[in-house]
Amino acid sequence: MTRSTARIVRSLALLAIGAVALSALSTRSVPATPTANERCGVDQLHIRRTAEGHLLDLRYRVVDPNRAASLLAKHNTAYVIHKNSGKRLPVPSTPKAGVLRTTGVPRAGRSYFALFTNPGGLARRGDRVAIVLGELTTELTVE
């Protein structure tokens, strides 16, 4: 066996040992504390810039319609707080389209959205923002 082959075999053995140790650690049972998303009946939350950076697009999927009902209620306000500047970015309302967020009765497995203003491209990719949508308050990183 040549030196390079021996080095490769050693590296593979170390990788295998590391994978076994990692899988043993991940199987330990840790009591799960429900996140704000889970308490509100949604998952797959993500926010990204759209419309050439002038809007922020929040998307989420409803898992539990009963818990998520407050998120889609018309009377609840929705906004984003940009962590670096502290500015509050609201949901815009246009004369023809109305409020640019989904409202109504939630259904399990469906995805919903809310658009927020982003004047001057304030929130950039990688910035932390706080989302306030009904009972949901959580922090996300802009994609």
C-alpha cells in the first residue's frame, strides 16, 4: 500500500468514526420546547427580498389551521422590524389590490404570504428582522 492510499484509508476511517459519534449524539432525547412557529400552527417560514429589493416577501405553511387562524385575521396588523435600524416596515395597501397579505380561513398544508415595504432596500440579504403577524412574533434572516 502506498503512502497516499494509506492516508486516504485513514481519512475515511476517521470520517466513519465521526459519523457514528455524531449519529449517537443526535439520537439522544431532548425535551422539545415548541417554537413560536409551532405554537401558532405554521412552519417553513422564510422571508426574502422581491421587486428589486423594494418589498420583503414572507411565506409560511399552515400546519394547524386552528392555531393559525389569528395570523390570517383581517383585524391583526402585520409588520417587520429591521433589527439594525429599528425601523418598522408595514404591509402596503394599494387602492386596487388592497392589503398585500393573505387573509381568510387557513387550511392545513397551504402556503400563505405577506408582503412588507422595504424603502430604499433597507433590509438586505443576511439582515435579521423580527416578524410580527397576529400572535406570531419571531426572528428571521432575510434570504
